[in-house]
Amino acid sequence: MYKKAKQQINKILKKYNFVEPPIPIEKIMDDYDIITNFAPDDIYSGIIIKKKDGRVLVGINSNDPPTRQRFSLAHELSHFLLNNEKVFVDHRDNITFDYESHRSEKEQVANFFAANLLMPEKMIENVFNKIIKNKKYFLEEDITGMADLFKVSREAMNYRLDNLGLISRNIK
């Protein structure tokens, strides 16, 4: 499933040829004719419904921070592109990235998809290398700066940088 996810991500990134962050996930959703609604909820972060008439609806929890909402949009896009379920609800579980292994494979793949789409490897490396070139070092505050630039949470950026081998988790 990760291979299929990576293929879909590459297809999207190639189609739009994004060169600078942030990735406009809302535009991508619109281009797939996915209807997106935001409403407060205590149970879900995101929900996707594929209707019999072909319409696709995504609900995003408006109580979540904007960075989480963007991640949820990309996460639900993964379910749309990779899974055949008619309804899929991502229940709020408050599990952090450190506990990713406790999630189902579909959820892990959807998180992989969202992280790779919102924080493309080449874009991350370019920004990271500019910081290193200009300052000769990378500080904890630079994680926050990159998170702001990519419009993702600091936790997601920290995880992504670590996953790409650019930092050690010791810089938190």
C-alpha cells in the first residue's frame, strides 16, 4: 500500500509542479471534486463519504487547529485515492506519531500519504539546506519555522525531519 501511496503522491506533485510550500491541499481537493465541509465534533478528525451518485464528501473537525485540519484533508484524500470504502471515519484517538505502530495499516498509510504530500521530501530538503547554508546550524526554533512555512504542526515537522534523517529526535 505504501508503494501505491507514493505513486499517487508523485502523480499529484508532478501534475501541479509545486516549488514552494505550503502545498495548497484545498485546491487539490477541489480539483478532485471533493466537497469539503468543516464542523465541530468531539468524535472525529475527518470523515469521508462516497455517495452512490459519485459525489465525495469530506467532513473535517473545525475544532482542530488549522494545521491538523490540513493534515486531515490530506489524510482523507489518501482514503479517497487508495481505499474503496463507502464511508470511512477517522475517530479521534489522541495517539501521537510516536505510537504510529498502534494504528491500522490503512491509517498508517494515510498518515504517510498526508506527511509526504504536505511536506514533500525535496521541498523539505531544500528549505533545510537553506537554513544550514545561511546559519551553519539547525536549531529547535527552526523546526517551528519550517512547520509554519509548510502550515503543518511542529510535531508533524519534527517527525518528518527525523524520518528523512535530517535531524535526530533529540532536537525537540
